[in-house]
Amino acid sequence: MDEIDQSILSHLQENARMSMTELGKRVGLSTPATNERVRKLEDKEVIMGYRAIVDPEKLDKNVTAFILFDTKQGKKFRDFCKEHPVVVECHRLAGQYSYLVKVVGESVKELEEFIDATLPFGEPSTLIKLSSVVEFKPLV
């Protein structure tokens, strides 16, 4: 990956809806050359997809929590997290805890119900988000 690819990635991380013409102007390439570069980055799965960033509070989802979880039932716990509607991220960890789960819900009651539902799998340790200092930074 060269400097142009890195510049393309940087611009797309800031605004993935930018036209290929505008992106090409910013990185010094023609529109067809920019299209080809982006397509190659997609084919190599450097660019894994494009998403809309949604404000949870606009959907009345005002509680975000991170739950560190120690379990000996990894597969069952992963399956549970994949299916549970408040889970937005689940990461396998090395160290004292097995998993880090990010949940977003409407209320503390909903969070409590989720935690109660996880108890058969092991030991949770819950951290409730107060605010976010950094929510997103481009990788390149």
C-alpha cells in the first residue's frame, strides 16, 4: 500500500460518501484511476464496507455500557451475544477477562436485564459510559 492508497483511506474514513471525482482531486488522480484504486482496496478487504453512523440518543437509546466478562462457555456466550438486540460489539480478550461487550439500550433496567441474562455464562463486570472523549479516529 503506497501513500496514495493511505490518502484515499484517510479521506474515505472522514467521508465515505465523497464522490470519486472529489476523492481523485484530493489525492491527485483521475476519476477512473481513483475508482480502480478504491476497487482494489475493496477487493483486498482493506476497505471492509461502508456504514452510516447513527446517534443512539436519537433512537432513545440513552444507556451505553461496556461489560467485561469472564466465562468458560465461550461458544454459548458468543452465540448469546450475536443474538441479543442490545449487543453492538463483542470482542474476545486475552488476560483476566474473556470478552468485552458493548451494549446500547434504552434504560438501566434494560441493561440490568441483559446482565441478569448473562449470569449463567459467568462473571460480568459492568462499566457505564458517561461520555466519549474519542469516538472515532481514522486508522491512517
